Amino acid sequence: MISHWIRLLEIATWFFTNHVSMQDCGSNIVRQSWSAMSLSDQESFADALGQIHASDLFPSYVDDHANPEIVSHNTGRFLQDHRTFLIRLEDDLFQHGWTGGVPYYDASIAGDNGHDIFHDTNLWDLLGGSNIDCLAAPFDSPVISDGEGGRFCAFRDLIQSNTLWDTECLRCIMTNVLDESIFSSTINAGIHAQVHQAVGGSMAMTNTSAGDPFFYLHHAYIDMLWASWQRLNGYGDHPTAEDCYQYDTYYEPLDQSSSNVEDTEAFVEQHGSYDPLHADDVQDLGLAESDIEAANDVAIRALRGETIDGY
């Protein structure tokens, strides 16, 4: 118990000394889409992240992400805690020669391409491999706790049958979901969890997902979605991402969808959702099938052009 509180104090001290209050970062960082980066920039980012992953520092990232008192899941702090978590990584990336911020992987591109997350082979090659029992160097360090004092390396098992929400679906959610808590829970149980499942392996479980370097590109994307929503709908009690960084692009609103989606089956066919074969796996992400059903319901209503501003 004492060590637990010492760790929380270390985290609080880090945020204070690095001025990550999310109120005054004073940064000119621009987070870029992975697909828009040059190969040399992709390699430079992967090299810096690989240095951190291979250091004694990285296991604390995995452990802290698994600790709900530091990084919350399925609560109102889900988006904010992961935003702060990424800023912490950016500070360490800067110390290892990368100053461009954490790039984001736009999963809707995979959705638009028939829900296939496998098309970007360069992404997986630079971040440790695709279907592999232990990621390739420099991401092969044993960074994930086994709960018994030992550690093992991250692994990956891409699930090609998983389908992902496409751009139209996400833009409709961005435009028509006006309540931030509904937006958060919909994104969490929707595109967020879909990608975790699609990548599989370590990414498919909350306690191990931060051991996969792709985790950080994915959560930069989730943060970009939230930043886009905030630009459209206001910031409420949450600080703006622009205080610390910008994105190279933001999702724009969709005035009115022409979608005629009437039920979940049609929605899955047109815009993507979970493969029923893998629905049970979401419990490893702290979700229930009812969370998925609720997210799909919100997405369908948004696609119909319905305004959603409360439960």
C-alpha cells in the first residue's frame, strides 16, 4: 500500500515539474496523421519510441495505464486521463530526439477501405510486426507485468474479420451527439474498443495494451476525435487540447447524413461494428456487450440525423 501511494506521488510530482496542467503548456507541437508523415519521420518517431520502450522507464507506462487511479476507463475521466497520459509520453519523446508529438493513426481510413486494418504494412513493420508472439526489436523488451513479479513482452494478433466505423459514421457522431458524456462512452465502446480488438494480442486487454507501441498512435487518434468534437461543441469543464498542441487536421461536421440505416444489421453492413465472434472479448477492455449495443444505437441515431443531447 505504501508503494502504491509513493507511485501516485511520483506521478503528481512529474505533472507538477513538467507543467502538464493542461492549462498552459506553451507548446507548438503539431500531431500529424501517420499516413501524412514522410518515411524518414515515421522512422525517427519509431526510433525515439523504441528507445523509451527499451529503457527502464517504459514498464511504468504499462503499469500506470493499468492503474484506474491514474488512468481511468469507462468513466467520465476516460478521455481526459488518456490525453494527459499522451502528453507525458511526448515529454519523454522530446528527451529522446523526437519533437513532433505523438502521431495518430486514423482508423476510419481502414473503415473506408473495407474495414481492413492490414493495408498499412509499413506501420506494423516499424512498430514491431503484425502477427507475432513477441514484438520485434526495439519493442521486444519485457514491459508487461505478469502480476507475480515477472514481466513479458508485448504481442500482436491482428483480427482481419473485425470491422471499424468509417468516416461518415464518425462525422455524424461528431455532429449530432451534443452531450460530452454520451460522446465519450460512444467513442470508448465504438471505434476505440474496435481498434483495440482488431489489433489483438496485448492491445485487446486494458492491463497490457500500453505495452504495444501502436497504443499511443491509437489514443492520439481518439484524442483527435475528442479535440474535433470540442471545436464543434465547446470545452465545458475540460481544458482545450490547443493549449498544448494542435492536430494537422480535424474532423469537420456533417450537415445532414443521407444514410437510411434503420437497424443494427444494416448499420454493421454499411458502417462497421463488432464481429459477433469476438464480442465476448470486450470484457478484457472493461466493457459489456450492452456498452457496444448502446454505442451502436447512438451511432445509428446520429446517422439518421437525430440530435442527441442527453440520456
